[in-house]
Amino acid sequence: MINNYVKHGYIAKPVKKKYQRRQVARLIAITTLKTVFSIQEISTTLNMLHKEADSRELYDDFVDYMNGSKLEVAPIISTACQTVKLYQKTLSLIQVPNEEEENLELRA
């Protein structure tokens, strides 16, 4: 997976097989966001954001917003994080009824 991201240019090549913090941060963002966005959309957005702010600030804003400790971030970061959270919430709502159905089947 990571090799494909490097191959397609979504993550910079490692130096002597070691990834730098910026690359790891980008990988974390991609991994988190890919459940709801395409890799191309994520990469384009990250590249656009990188023109406006440095990687460390963007990553800190992303993590802080996901953790709920900072709400004043770039609108695209907050909206993307909200989308991921809503997706996860939706999945949790879907899984609860399935678990209840399984429990009922086991009792029968």
C-alpha cells in the first residue's frame, strides 16, 4: 500500500528506506480520509493546503479537530473531519442492529 502511494506520488520517497515526519503525517491523513474520499481527492486537497500552511500546522489542526480539542481550523479540514466522523457514526449505527439480529438468532 505505502509503496503504491510513493509510486503514484502521493507520498514522497523515503530517504534510505526511512520516512520523515511529514511523510508519516501525510500517510496518517490519507489512511484516515480514504474511507470517504478517493486517494486522488485527498492528495489534491493536501497539496492545495500545503501551499497555504506548513505540514506540521496542517497535521496538528487535523489531529486536534479529530480529537475535538480545536474547532477553529481551515473549513476544508473541519468539513473533511466531520465527514469521516459522520461516516464512522453511520457505520456504528448499522452494526448495532446487525449485532442485535445475531443475538436474537442465537437465542432462537
